[in-house]
Amino acid sequence: MNKFRTHNCGELNKKDNNKKVFLSGWINKKRDHGNLLFIDLRDNYGITQCVIDKSSNFFKELEKIQLESVIKIDGLVVERTKETINNELKTGEIEVKIISFKILGECRELPMPIFSDQEYAEDIRLKYRFLDLRRKKIHENIILRSKVIAFIRSEMLKYGFLEFQTPILTSSSPEGARDFLVPSRLNPGKFYALPQAPQQFKQLIMVAGFDKYFQIAPCFRDEDARADRSPGEFYQLDLEMSFVEQEDVFEVVEKLMVNLFKKFSNKKIKSEKFQKISYEEAMTKYGTDKPDLRNPLIIYDLTNIFTRDDVKFDIFKKLVKSGSKVRAIITKNTKDKARSFFDTIDKWAKEEGASGLAYFTFEKDNKISAKGPIGKFFSEDSLKEIMKITEAEIGDSIFLACGKDGEVEKITSLARDKIANQLNLINENEFAFCWIVDYPMFEKDLISKKIKFSHNPFSMPQGDYNKIDFNKPLNIKAYQYDIVCNGVELSSGAIRNHIPELMYKLFSIAGYEKKHVDQKFSGMINALSYGAPPHGGIAPGIDRIVMLLANEKNIREVTMFPMNQNAQDLMMEAPSEVDLEQLKELNLSIVKKK
RNA sequence: GGGGGUGUAGCUCAGUUGGUUAGAGCGAUCGCCUGUCACGCGAUAGGUCGCGGGUUCGAGUCCCGUCACUCCCGCCA
């Protein structure tokens, strides 16, 4: 028998009546009646009420003990009387009468209460993460994360995938995010980089003939944080398969996601066969390539309406003449909404940096008219045309945004979410997955006007190699896809380009010479010329999946030891300065910033 | 790098138009209480109002600067 406990704090019930037990755990809560003291003892498994009265020699000492101290209790299980049963607790049928106790770990005054649902300032939570993690909600989130990862692992093995580790110290890659660098002691002046993803390695694993690979892979990118993006590091379910087409990857991932989300959530999956939306369609209909499909609102293009002579809304007409686009969102049956509903949204849009959202409502007396500040600028014919394009009906309202290509999408996409939230159109008890497919291979940089890879330079372009028109690179689509759930981008993947010649060609379009490609991607380009199988894969983000399952808006709520927004670990005090000796060994010196 | 929000007791917050000695709940300390499960009751301690400067007879409150945390934009093949 273990000297600390015979049972944990979540397992005793009335079947154990009269048993002598040892329990060890944290003092979650005390209720002191002066001559009678209740102690809620907590561990990972639950809470057990322990009780002692003044007849005991230990009474005075226990009365004084701090919350969150760790103690061992030697006691007797006693069935509670009917009136005192607590149905909120798994162990609520019994309590443990304390015979004696021992302090195992004393606790000093707490910087934050553990037993509370209150929210606390982030810096205190992060500095005392070990205390924060004792709290119920986050404790459960972290356990969920563990279970999710275990489940994914067993599913992937079931599907015939093999798990491999890939290096953490690797080489810097020119594409993508900023790298974290690690100086090399043995190679002065040279640096390793932490992998942004095991991209090249997983392709090499395919070239090596392992057929199906996966890994719960840490990825490191030195980019600024967001609520759903940790600075520094995050985890992906990295997977890659040989001799596959896009559909084969989809099949595996859909199966995994459906099984995973069904197992760990009670929310409904909107469609178990995930809808496929082309990048182009997503951008016009939703204004984003990560649409929330729980949101029924759709964006319509009304640019042509503003070239008509019977539309007099000059502000938009002028902008359209100079190349701007007009996009619209229809809200059903909102004719009776208060003026403030519309103005709030207009005001919000202005705060978002747009020029606001124009709006009116379709009405009909003798003829169709538009009610609202800009209603008078539209003829009946033009209104009919708008209603035809947008499938709007009398009583519906329309929000209009005008802006340059690439900018108008941004505001309409945000407006789509905002309006749906205001009207309560989002079903919170649903997961709506979709695939975004047919990404363009290249895009034009808005500032430098240069052609660059729009996503992943290793993706396979669509179409027959001999028939691709490389003179019109912006028309080339790639076998590149994203999976999106409830507006959260879970991952992107691609069928890879395994033909070196084609790779050189694509890189040259993006402005990289053959020499440069050979140098920067030597490992891979070399490998591809020794008999590479066609292959493809994807890498769903583990943290974001757990966020969705735990119903959390912030990635730190599902991360055990996250860094703050400035990429500092407040508990470990990282990053930190290092000894001069260490720097010298690495041939580094610090340039002091003025 | 830019924009927004927040910063008052150990924790969560209130603090009116600038006006006397800055408050509450939880926690802490002390006392009372034998059936609570957010136990109850009473008392005590606890404050550089983030920091610096300014306006004013007078600043937690107004102005300028600065720092920290956070959300967003940029960035994230």
C-alpha cells in the first residue's frame, strides 16, 4: 500500500462506508463552524469532503492551515445523512472523518484564488501558471488536449500511418515566416533554424518510400501573436501520403475530423461530407478564404448597378468609375429594425477603417422603393435589378460597401460576421467544415508589384505540365487546399510538386534563380531527382482543434505553458540574457540598441 | 511598426461635475459559531490610485509623455 493514498479524491462512495482510508490532495476550501470544520480535499480526480470536530487534537492545527496546502488525511469513510448529501460531487454521498493528518506541502498566501470562476489578469495567470492550471476549467482543457492527441494518434495508426520524428535544429528557409535562429558553436557564424513546419522532411520521408507519415509536430514561427495564434510555437498534426490525389487526402482528413469531433463534442457537425469551395468563390461570396459557414449571409457583387444612369448615388459611382467594387449583404425581413441597428453597424464599419456601410430597406406601396438615408438615389428599375441579383424580397435590407479590389472584401467579410452576430444568426451548437480549394499558385504583391508564391512553393500546379501557360502565372491554380471550421483556418495542405524541372520553372517565375533554389532547398531538390513518388498531405493545427472542442476563444486556454503577447514566458523568465562566456563560445556579441 | 481597450488593497471591481479622511466583495489576521458545501456573524490590518511631468487653491478624476497587459491591423510560404 502506498503511504500517501489508498484512494483518490474522486472515487469514494457509499460502498466504501466504514473503510479506513488515506487521501492526499490540496485544500480546495474550508468551512469553519468553530467547533466543526469541513475541508474540501481536491486532486486531479475530484473533491472529497473531509470533516473534523473540536474533540480531535488536530482540530486547531487544521483550522489554521492555508488553502492550497497539500495534506495527507488518515480517516474513516462515513455515509452522509440524506439531508447532507451533495449531488454536485461524485463523492457527495460520503465524507471522510479525519482521524489524523500530515502536511505534505505548505502553501503561503496565494497571489490569486484557485477556487473561483472569476477571470484574472493574464500576467498573473501566466506568472503563476502552476496555480492557474489547478483551476477547474483550464485543468479540464489541458486534459482534453491530452485525450485529443492520444485519439488522433490511435486513429492515424489505425489508418496505416507511421509516426516519425524530424529534426528540431534544421536550416533556415527563405520563404514563409521569420525563423527562430540557433547559433552553432562548432560552425562559427552559422545558424540553425527551428522548423516552421517539417515540410521538407515529410516530403523526404515520402521519397524514402515510407508511404504514409504523420507526426504531432512542434512548429516554430517568429511572428506576432493573436488570440488564436501563440507566439513562438504551436503543434500540427503533420501528415503526408504517397501516390495520392487531392481527394485521397480529403477522405482521410474528413474521416479523422468527423470521428474526433463526434467523440469530444456534443455539437452537431453540419455536414459530414465537407463542402468544397474554390478560393475565388470564397472570396466573392464570403470575402475571405476562411468563411464561417454557420453564417447564412452571402456577399453579392453590385458593381455594375453603379454604372447605370438611373442610379444617382454619386459617391459610389465615382469610385466605381476609378475601378472600385461594390459589394452587398442582404438581411432578411429587417424592415422593422430600429434605425440604431443600422447606424451601429455603419458606425462600427467606420471604426474598422472603412468609409462606412450604406444601407436601405426594400419597401412597396404602389411601387418598389428604398427606405433609408440613400434610398432616394435608386430608381425602381435599379431596385428590381438589385433584388434579382441578391434574391432580396420586400422587407429585406441591404448593406453596401465600396472599395478597391482586395480591400472591399476585408470589410464586407467582417461586416458579414458583425451583422450575423447582431441578428443572432449563428448556431453556436454546430461545427461547419469546408474545404477551400483551387488556390492560385501565384499572386501579385500589392506594394512591390512582383509575382510571388501565394501559398506554398512546393505545391503542384493544376493541369498538364506541357499545357500550362507560364506566361500568365496569375492564372495558374495549384492543388492547394485549406480546411476551415466555423471560420477558423485549421490547416492547409497540398499535392506537392515532385518534378524538379517544374519546380525550377515555378521558382523562376517568383524570381528565384536555379542556383538559389539548389542552394536553399538542396536537400529536397536533390532528393526529387532520385525517383520521387507523387505525394501530398496536410497539417491540421492541434491547438485550434482543441480550441474549437473546448469552446475557447483564446489559444492560451488550451496551452499548458504559453508565452505572452511579447513572446515572453513570465514564469520561466524567458527570453533572458546569457553569460558573456556563453556568447563568446558561440562567437556572438550583443549590439546595444540606442 | 500602427490603432483600440484596460491599469485603484493580495485578487475582482466601484469611485458622480476636479473638492474633506479613496470604498465594496473575496482573501489575510483575530474573535464567535457542531452540518456546511460560495457556511454565517463581528472586528482588524492592508493603498506610490502603473510610472513621470503639467494645469489648478485643490487631481484617482483634466492634459502631455511613458511603461505593462490585452484585442486588432501589418506579419503568419
